[in-house]
Amino acid sequence: MSKQQGQSEADRVLVVGGGIAGLAMAICMLRQGRSVEVVERAETWRPLGAGIVLQCNATAVLRLLGVEGAIKKRGRLLEDGDFAEQSGRSLSQLTLRVMTEKFGPSYGIHRALLHESLLEACEGADIHMGETVTSIEQQGERAQVTFSSGRSGEYDLVIGADGLHSKVRELIWPEAPKEPTYAGYVCWRFICENVIQRNHMTEMVGRGRRFGLVPIGDNKLYCFTTLSAPADYGADNKDPLGLLRELFKDFGGDVPAVLASLTEETPILWHPLADIDQPYWYRGRVVLIGDACHAMTPNMGQGAAQALEDVGILGSLLHQGGSIEEVLQKYRKVRETRVKTFMKKSRQFGKINQWSSPFAASFRNLLLRMTPTSVIEKQSTELIAGFSLVQSPSPLF
């Protein structure tokens, strides 16, 4: 596809990182008729990750990219959910139906299947595996990039989508902290059979620990757990299943049945949860998107959604035209306040939901129980409505 008249002059685009943000950005650039190169540090594409919730603002961008059909086929429509005590007793209801009616559906899907759907739509991109950037030299309207393989190239625009530990951010913002900020809790994630035939999402909040259950496609269940602990707690544990069963033995509801269904072969992923203190946007011809720009804790389920919002806004502005400097200035202006809001709220929610003292945990649960569903729906709707592309979809190509 040839570049359309009026679009910003960025004929050669480099995308660093082949995750959700990077592949979505590559799809957008390809559809705009630009020459796109993607570098990914992994040697091969592997079905990594557990599950993910794609809220309706994420789905809105995937729809504009032409990928929603694949997500709908491989994932599961999500309509209802709740917060519950560790006993399993519901504290407050969470319905996505109002937002579905206003803005479109939300889905639960295996991350590997989301990645596969994006990769399929990237046909035509020049993808280099097992490679990352080692230097970026800004030269007027170009960026000269050297890669770990020893080769080099010149680009009109470099888009850093290389995640929490971004090499692009490190090179362009040497003053940025070398390590992200630890949130104070670690997590374990896994996918299992939906033996309990759960059809709605639940996040169970205990004292300093949580257990979440999300139905996804193919009758699978995505589960996530958290524990307030030092950042290296569980890192070298040789029996993660045994540890999870011990840590969550006092949880009720569906947790015992889920943990009993797991085997030693069930992949269990461990991570310390962290974010970065402030977003880093662009310098010259280099711009960041997704976690590379504004990594946030997953407490609002908005990490991937905010990355996809970046793709939607940046893609739309490039499509509208103007100089690259004008486009990147507008991108930052449109995104900055919104991103900071989600980063702040996600930190706050994490702290509250990880409260460990009996008094604090009881107070939190009381607040959840007393908050009407209508209030939760109103707040959630207002947050989603702040993304312009769910209200007035703008063509990306």
C-alpha cells in the first residue's frame, strides 16, 4: 500500500520491540504504506505469557487495525465481574455491559493468541529476531541506529516499544532511572482448564494477597495472584505450585478447586510488579509507546489498553499529516494527562488492595461493599470515555 497524500513524512519507520504495542504499531504503519522494520530481542516467537483482559478501549484500537475479528474468535467476551473477600463472598459487582453498549466489547484472551493475531496482521513488515538497538544518533530529520548484530540503518522515525526495561529509553534518556520502581508485591500467573465453568471475572482480596480468575477462550481460565513481599520472594522457588497452595490455603470460593486442578506441568509465571515514576515521550525522531513510555502496575487491567491507545493516537496523528515534530508534540499533549491518571490510580488501587492489617483490610472490604454498582459503572465509563477513539473512531490509514 502506498503512503497516502497528506500523511506525515516518515517513510522509513523502525519499531523496537515485538510485543503487543510494537506489533500493533507495525500493523498501523504498514497500513499507512510506510516501510516498517521491527527488531525483537527474542530469538524466536514463543507462546509466552498467561492471560490478558482487553477492555473496550483496547478493543477499539484493535478494531481500527482490523484485528478484532481474530480476537473475538480466539478469546472470550467478558460482561460481568466482581470483587470478593478471600472467603469468596462478593463485595461489589462489576459489569462491563454498560461500557459494551457505549464503546464496544471487552475480551479475555491468552496473551500468546493475542500476539499470534497481531503477528498474522504484520505480513509485509521486515522483522529481525534476536536483535536490539545498541546506539541511536540523532542527525537532523534522521536517526542513525546501530544494532546488536553489527548492522546499522537510517530512519525517519524510531518507535521504542521495548517494554519496562526499554533499551531505547536508556539510550535516549540516560538520566532516567536504571531500574523501575518496585510496587511492593510479587505475582504468579497461570492458565488452566476452566474446571469450575466460571463465566465471569472475580478478584478476591485478602490481607496482603489477591487471587483473580478470568475466563478466556477455549474453556480456559486465566488466574493471577499477588503477595506483599520482598522483590525476590519466590524467584528461585523450585515448587511454585506447592508455594501457591500454601499461600492461598485460606482462600475459599473457587480457589481450592482451581489449585487442586493444577499439576506439576502447569506453567506458572512469576514476576515482581513494578512501574516507572513518570512517562518518557519523545526526543527528536525517537518516540516511546506502551510500557517503554509509561509502565504501570496491572491493578486496573489497563497496561495493554494504554499501549494500544498510544498506537491509536500516534497512528491517527501521523495519518492526519504535519511535520514529525508537530505530530509528536500533539501525541504527548493528548496522552500525557490521561496516562498519568492511570499510572496514579493503578498505584493507589494496588496499595489499597494489598493492605495487610486486619483493620485496614476490613475497612477496604466495607468500602467495596457499600459502593453502589452504579457508582463503579459511572467512574469506569468516564475513564474509558476519555479516550477519543472510542467516542469518535478516527481512521488510522
